[in-house]
Amino acid sequence: MMNLTQAIEGKEYIIKDVVSEDEEMDAFLFSLGCYSGEPITVISHLKGGCVVAIKDGRYNIDKFLAAAILI
């Protein structure tokens, strides 16, 4: 398994797990639709994180959130 920071831009992945010890971060990611079994695509990698497409939305997430999402 790898995390979103290692993902190839434009390729769709399936989220395997969200690993975090911060319940607030888990709740935030869940509210974006980011949970196990959901497809996710990295649109572009940025200096401090990446832009992802989840469901019908695009989000700019930082590297800590990206590292918590296993694909």
C-alpha cells in the first residue's frame, strides 16, 4: 500500500484506509467523502500537498492529510 503523496497524477485509485490518530482529521476527511472503498484521483501535486478529486468535488489537501490516506 502507498499513500496519496506517492500517487501518479490523473490516475484513479481506491482508498484502502485512512490512518490517523487525530479524530478531528478523520471526521474532516469523512465529510469530504474520503473513506475506504471510495475512488480518489490526484489532479496535481503541490509544494505543500495535492489537489484531489473525490466524488463531485476537488479539494486542496496538505501533505499531512495526503499521507494519512492509503491507496
